[in-house]
Amino acid sequence: MADEDVAMQAVAPGEPIGSAEDLLAGRGTYTDRGKVFASLAGQLRYLEGSTVEVLSSQSLLSFPVPEVGATVVARVVRLSQDRAECIIVAVGETPLQEKFRGVVRKQDVRFFEASS
């Protein structure tokens, strides 16, 4: 199986991956009672020689994730009298690869004059 041909699958710790007779446990996996399990949360990847490994979510984070206090660029998708629902499209100057939703409450919006 070539890596390009297989979509990466998300797995959680303790999740069964397959039979130890068919698979060799690689990084991020372990064998118990004839089965291979994920030992951490991440993406399942099949390697040559029927070896399977789990790449941790931390090692896959090569893109920014919005967090409290971050400056973001958002597109408003729905307005109501008390809030605006948004899709966050960038953190700082870096575009996001995933969609994140956000809400801006009316009471949190302050008006200011922009200097030119």
C-alpha cells in the first residue's frame, strides 16, 4: 500500500487498529492479545511491510490554530441582533487549512476611529 493511495484516518488511544497477525506495531501503537492498538491520539499511517504507526496530533500541527488572545481574520456568515457568527480564515497573517467557527457578541464590539 503506498502512502499516497491511503487516506489518513484519525485514531484515539486504545482504539483497535487490526490483527497482530496481519500488522506490525510501529511508533504510536502496541500489541495486546493478538491485536494492534493506538497508544496515542493522531493519524494512522500504513508503511511498507505491513507496519502501521500513529503520528501524534502534535507532530501534525504544522498550521496555526486560533487561541484566546490571537489576532484573527474572520468572514461573517450570519448576523443577529446580539451577535455575528463567523468563519475564521486566518490567524495573524497565516491562512488556515481547516475551518474554525467563531462568535462575536455585540457587547464585545467597540467603535474606534482609524487614523489615516
